[in-house]
Amino acid sequence: MDTDKEEFLREFGADYGYPNGPKTIDEIRATEFKRLDGLVYLDHAGATLYSELQMEAVFKDLATSVYGNPHSQSDYSSTTCGIMKEARQQVLDYFNASPKDYKCIFTSGATAALKLVGEAFPWSHQSSFMYTMENHNSVLGIREYALGQGAAAFAIDIEETLHHVASRSTVVPVRVSQHQIQRRSEARFLEKEPTGDTYNLFAFPSECNFSGLRFNLDLVKIIKEDSERILEGSPICNGRWMVLIDAAKGCSTNPLDLSKHPADFVVVSFYKLFGYPTGLGALIARNDAAKLLKKAYFSGGTVAASIADIDFVKRREEVEELFEDGTTSFLSIASIRHGFKILNSLTISSISQHTASLTMYVRKTLLALIHDNGASVCTVYGSDSLKVSCHEWGPIVSFNLRRPDGSWFGYREVEKLASLSGIQLRTGCFCNPGACAKYLGLSHSDLLSNVEAGHVCWDDYDVVNGKPTGAVRVSFGYMSTYEDAKKFIDFVRGSFVSLPNQIGCGYHFRERSIPFPDKGSGSRLLAGSFYLNSITIYPIKSCAGFSTESWPLSNTGIGHCLRYDREWILKSLTGEILTQKKVPEMCLIGTSIDLHQGILFVESPRCKERLQISLESESYNGSGEEICIRGQRYEGQGYNNEVNSWFSHALGQPCCLLRCSMSTSYYLNKSGSVGMCRDGQSRLNFSNEAQFLLISKESVSDLNNRISSNAKKGSSGVPVEVSPMRFRPNLVISGGEPYAEDGWRNLKIGDNYFTSLGGCNRCQMINLVNKAGQVKKSNEPLATLASYRRVKGQILFGLLLRYEIGDGVEQEPESLLQVGQKIHPNSF
């Protein structure tokens, strides 16, 4: 055992690893989670993992039992009804809820349960929907039902005095800070305002899925019994308050006790508890609260009788039958007992202690990280939790990382590098915009500005105007280990912490780790002559290319490009542009062009016949369409069914071939202003950023040496050898020192002039390789490149180029590139 783990166990050994359980954590991982070998999974707040033992029990159950539709009257249907009754009781038992007081309504998930409450709640013009800022979007969506029925809606913040673990029997006093009241047009609701009692709804999570904060469940009694004091001075505090708790995240390690905290509604998703099944949740509703819900729709299973041609329906009276539309997911319901069996064998208290030990260890370690200049590396949201009991916080650590100069690393950069290291985590706002804005300090103005800049959920806009738009989140489950946490910490240290004497090896975290010389310094970069080593054309975007000794540069009128390079594209029938990122098998489609015959040849191991496509326009089927890719607008021409069928067979999915007939290189960005692509002055065909990509053989050789020295091995057990073709370059050069091209502002090849547009940002696509007709994926070479070629979140390798007309040189209709031509860097 290493010293780090010994130190961890000295501090957390009493809580970590289920020392008094039926199995230790190491035994659990070795026998029930063998599939995690080499993988660190840290997104249990998103979805925890199912046990292999659990799934074996599920499969055995399904393989040896017959379950009929619970709405039928057969013996097997009765068996299903019995299993469902037992499942409902298991859910109630988990929350210590008496069936005399509560009912368990199965839904398709926690979101569906929340939606059910929102659409059936007895809203009126006098009603209010109050919710904590820390709430999932699925809770915020209830606001639409409230506002739509004329009710008021407003968010609140709970003061810190609430967040103390109270062992006393009395309810702790709290204060709330109320945000602005939201209300839609009132006049249209007043005429049809119902008479009778007014009902209000308060919603909060048992645990915030952004920060891990566990809310004090005394809130249930406080709001239900003392709302007038809490909302003192508020014009909307009349009527009866009902309480909804989103327990989807919190109940996996700290289920609430409904006998002590009698909430009216509680929602849960079972995949958050034990990984399987997905698509199944429950609404646990107090009997008296359930009777207040007004459901309009009826379906099979919810009615006792109905008449088709007159307005007559008699609904079922049992709560579960009334709200479970159609046939429930009875096979999934039958499987939850096997998940509960796993949790009960370990006990929830042990699971909570185990995950809390890992959470506290990661929190403390992240907060202790500093750069070589003394600057803090990590901002942990909710880091004040170190001053109180760790049990106030669920097994979540959300944070952002800073560079030595105080600027932020983008959370998407963290996520991408973590993936390369075999670590799965979550980034963004986690569908919790209120908590995100609160912890990140984002004002309404900031949020609206981010949207105007184009930022939406799940995009790559991780830092806007110098501020993070989200965070990195790691979360732990009952099967998480110290080794998972340690590998994550080592990843952060190795990838984002600037240490002394790190220049020149390992990870670089200076403001600029790749040199870009000043003007006039180009001659100092030359350590020999440079020559054009190979030319490669890729006629169809993302398919294999072909190499040639010479190739013409075509003048499009607004720039030069390699003739026919990326002039075709494949598109799915739904309109999605196909690339190797989504369809790796595209690299198996080979291409070549015979300029004399005027034919594009295409072949695939899945097709017996080689496809021949005329380069002339008569092969089109006459249909054209507009395509937009990465801000570029194109006009594409389609082909006949024979061509499209060939490609559909080659890829194993329906698709069609399009040829670029015209492109516009400008685009409107999300803010409405005109933006430019990297090569904004040339026709780009279907290329991403520039018409030419240059790779140096010497740079690739240095990369291979680094891969070898880092002991990165391939699946065959031999060192990975990366070919320049892995990077899909148009031009491969030889000569000089590795990475000399980083300092080139421009270059001349033969009589052709090119301007550097900067380095090419690499992605996972370079990790795909064709081995004997099979597409394989590894972490290389991107993992090694990430260790020394990172600049402001980008992993740069290769040079993007734009063709230029040289001074005093008459523009020719066609130029030629030839292998062996000498290259003159920084020559104009």
C-alpha cells in the first residue's frame, strides 16, 4: 500500500470501504464492476452504475418468470400485480412512509413525476409557486403551469443558518431572501377565478445537484406551519402551503424520512439509485395531497368506465390507478427489487459514510493545490463545507480551475483531457441554472449576454467575457474507490498545476507554451532546408484520401484550393452531415481521381463494385439544396439513387452524396454580427477551417518519441507508431527541426505563396486508425499531444494555410504543387 493511501485511511478508514459490510469495496469492484477496469467513472450524480450481480438477478428473473399485462385478468397478470404491489411498498419503506399516509405512483422518471404535479396542481390566481434558487430545470418547468393559470411564482434563497445538522428535536429558525415576483397577465384569469381554498406549492431539492448542498428537511414543517413568519411582509402568503421535494439526487445516499418530514410530494428516479432501470421513476404523494390534484386526461387503466359517443367517464378511485396512464413499465418495476437488495445489503448509512469520505478527500486536496507562483489552482463551490460536518454535503464536488495568472481553464478543456485519461465526469450547469448563477456569481446581465454570444446548454462556450459559464463536477457512488479519487487528483495535478522546473518537459501551463516568433526572427528557426514530402487529396469529407506526386491548384475566383479537395460530402436522410467523429467507418471508404478520364473512383470493403462518378455536372440528379456547416453556407448538388445506394451500403446507413457547387465564406454569429472563418477570403469547399493543412515529418517523429517514452502502448502490446496521415494533412514536409512550422508567418512552395492561419486544433478524430479493415480507437496521439501542445484550451498540431498571390506575380488560372519542391518559410 502506498503512503498516500495509508494517509487517506488514517483519516477516513473508519468510514471508507464498508469495513463491517458483507463485502469490502475492493471485493465489490473486483466481482461486481469488472467492466470498470482502467476506467474512472465520476458522474454518479448524472447516472450511477448498475452492479453486474444486480443485472444477473434481473436477467434470471426475466428468464424464469412470466409477467402478464397488469390490466389483464390472467394468472400471470395477477403475478405482475403482486410484484408491483411489493415494489410500491419497497419504495415507501425506503422513505419510511406509511402506506396509510402515502401512495407510490410510478412514472417514466422524476421529471414525469414533477410534470404530473405541475399540470394537476389546483392553481388559482391567488396561488403561489415558491422554489429555491438551487433547483433542477425539471422543477423550474412547473413555473409554466403556475404562471399559465394566473398564479405568482418566485425564487428564494435560504440563509446559511438553515444548513446546520440539527440533532435537536425543535425546528431550527430560518430566514429566506425573496427574489422578484413573476406573474403573467392577470385580467383574463379573474373572470373565471374559482372559489374555495387557495393552495400554494413550495419546491426544493433534498440535495443540490450542482454543489451537493443538502437542505435541512425541517423546511417541510417550517413552510407548512410557519409560512406567514417566513414570508413576513410578502403580499402573497395566504392559503395552504404544500411542499414538493426533488429527491432524485439526494436519495441515493441520504433518503428522507417521511415520518419525520411529511412532505406532500417526493419525486425519485431509480437509475439515480442503482443504475437500472432507466425510464422509471415515482411520485410519492400524501393521500390528502393526491386528492387535490386535478387530472384532465384519462387513458386505459385510469378509468372505471367511459362511453365513446357521449361526454361520460367514471375514473378509478385508487390514487395509483388514477395517475398511471396506460400500461406501466411492469418489467422495469419488477426489476427494482434487485437494486434495493444491493443497497440494503450495504446499508444506506454505510454508503453515505463511504461516499462522504471520498468527497471530503477530494475537496480538501483540490483546495490545497497551488501553482508555483503561490496562486490557488481550484475554486470549489461550497468549499466552506470543510468547516462543518461532511454529512451536510452530498457526494459531489463542483469546481473550476485557474491558470497561474488567474484566468480560467475552460471546463470543456478539463472534460476533454479527463476523457483522454480515462476519467468520465460532467461539466456545464447540470440543468440547474439557479445554482450555477448563484455559485459562479453570474448576474442577469451576464446570463443574457452569454445567450446573445451564442451560449446554450451543452455547447463549448465555457468561458465568456472572462467568466466561466459552468463548472466541472465529480460525484461518487457506492462503488467508487480511493483509487478513482486518487487518479482524478493526479490528473488535475499533472494537467493543470504549474510547478517549478516544468519548462521543456511534461505539461506546460505558461500563457503561451508554443513559440510564435516576432517578425524578422524567421531565419533563426531554420536548421536546414525544407521540402514538400507528399501531397494528399480528400475528395469526400471524412473519407480516406489519396496521395499523388503532383496536383493542380484551382483558382475559384476568390482563392486557390487543391482541385477537388473536400468537394463532396455525405449527409444522412435526417439532414445530419456525416463525419468520422460520428461514423468512424467513413475512413474505410477509399477515393482516387483520374484527371485524364475525369472520374472520381470510390471503393469500400463492404461493396463489391468500385463506384465511378463523373467529375462533370451531367451526373447530378438536378436537385440542389443549401447546407450550413460551421458557419459556412453552401449550395450542394445531389446524385441519383444508384450513387446514394452505394454509399448507404458502404456505411450501413441511409445517406446521400452532395457536391459543393458554391460556398459563402462569411456567416452571421449568434449575436447577429458578421464573423469570419479562419480562412475567410477563400472558397473552402467542405473543409472546416482552412483549405490547406501542413504537417511536418520531423514534428511527427518527435511526437512518436514522446509517445514511446511515455510508455503509451497499443492494443497489440507494442509502442504506438503514428503516421503523418493520421492527421489528414494535405501537405507533408520534411527537413529542419521539429515544430519549426510553429513560427512560420508565411511560406513559399515552388512558385506558390501561403499565409499561416495558425495551428490546427486537434480532436478525438486523430485517435481513430484503420487496422486491417477495422476502425480502432485509442487515447493516442491526442493524449501525448495534450501533455505539451496545449494553448488556451486548444491542442495544436499542424499548420493551417491560405493561398496568396505573390507581390508582382500575375494570377494564373492554375498552378501546380509537386513533391520535392523546396519550401521557403517567412519569405514575404
